[in-house]
Amino acid sequence: MVAYMNLDTLRMTRKTGYAHFYSRSRKEVWKKGETSGNTQKVKKIYYDCDADCLMITVDPAGPACHTGQESCFYRELSPNDKVTNNAAASGAPSEAGKRAADENILSRIYRVIRQRKAEKPKGSYVASLFDKGESAILKKIGEEGTEFVIGCKNGDRDEIVYEAADLWFHTLVAMALHDVPPEKVFEELRKRFK
């Protein structure tokens, strides 16, 4: 990935051992993985001959890219691709990038759920579910399943979407309880699809 650092975030990175960056658009410091759980534990920091660019090697706790891809550099520019200044300058994701993000959202949510399970931050809804135990989690899935069915019976598309999201989310919590990643379900679905 490529990200911007200033002197403060370089100092924070060296002090904490985890990659910190500076968002020029938001004008704020951010720790990689603070919300996604995809932290980057720093192994080594190299600098170039002009001492104006760093390369950091890390032990990643997940993918580098916000789309869920291992690297931000997962798309190849072919000779026929149209390149415009506007697309590059805006940072607008391509259709392929949007699809990759959608396809990886369950895995990204699962990683955050596992992080909440391990760290149990105060005030976390997910951590509270794990504290209550398996019966409470399964009861929640039953409630969300029923609400999804009611939404379908009502024919209310917005309600169906909302309740399906709740059902999927709580299913991911139960899967995290049993250390079953979504990729295992994806594999099973691929087998059935063939």
C-alpha cells in the first residue's frame, strides 16, 4: 500500500511498533487497522537515497487494502484501459474495486468481530454478545431470522435488506465463536455452485 506519513506519525510508528499514517484529506492521524483490525506490526523501516521516502516491512494482521485485497496493487493496467486525470485524482474506486470490496465485506466484518472477541473493548456490542455466551448469540440469530421472515412476508424490500444484514452479522458472530471463517462457507458454496 501507499500512505502518507509526517514526522509525528513516523515517531508514533517507531514508538508503538505499529504503522501510523497521516490523512491529508481528513487532516488527522490514523493507525492502520484501528477500525478494520488489519493492523501492521512494523518489522523494519528503510529509507531511500534522498531520505524522502520510506518503505516499511510489516507483519500484517490482515489485508493492506480497504477492499479486502492483500495489496492495494491488485489491478493490472492493460494497454487498452482508458486513463483519465479525474479518475486518478479523485481516487474514485473502479467497478472492479467496488466489486472486490463487496465480495470481501463479510471477511472484513468477521475480522473485526474476532478482534472484538479477543480484545473485548468496553462498550462493544459484539464483546457483550461473547460475554453472554453461545445461547445468547444463538437466540439473537433466531430473533433476526424471524424478523427477516416477517420482512419477506410483508414484501417490504427495505425491511428485507435491513433484517438480512442483521441475520448475516449475527451469523458471523456465531461463526467467530466457533472459529469458522466465512471463507469456509465460500468454499462450500463454490462446491455447490459447480
